[in-house]
Amino acid sequence: MDLNLDLINDWDKWKETLSRAVSIGEKVGLSDDSIKDIGIKIGEFLSSNVDPDNHEQRLLKELFDVGSQKEREALTNMIIKMVHHNH
């Protein structure tokens, strides 16, 4: 898979990209639960395949790695809320 790592290595670019993805999901009619489920899958992929390049993403990865499924869902919900609030 070819990832544009510039979009995920810079914290502000990462948040903006995620915000746009959430907005697109809402515009196409995805439910909040569907957006959360997709977010969890993306978090699992990133946690397994991408070494974070900044402190913020390193913290999110570490929290995601040690969290239970419910905690990962809660963390994903908070991230979605954060980027939605900043948009």
C-alpha cells in the first residue's frame, strides 16, 4: 500500500486529513458507529504498520496498543471528536 507519509507524519496535517475523512463519511451518510468502526480499523493498521514520527502519534500508538477493545473504541471516539471540533 502506498501511503503519503507526509500526511501522517505532521500532526496538524494528520488531524486535517482525518477531519476531511470524517466529513466525507458524514456527507455520504455513514453513521457515527460506522465512522468509529472505520477509525478503529485504521488505528489498528497504523499501529501495526507505521512507526510514528512525532510525539503525539507515538502517544496515541502506545495508548492504542495497551488499550482493551472498549478503550480503543473510546480513544477512537475522542480522536474523531477532536478533529471534528477543530474543523
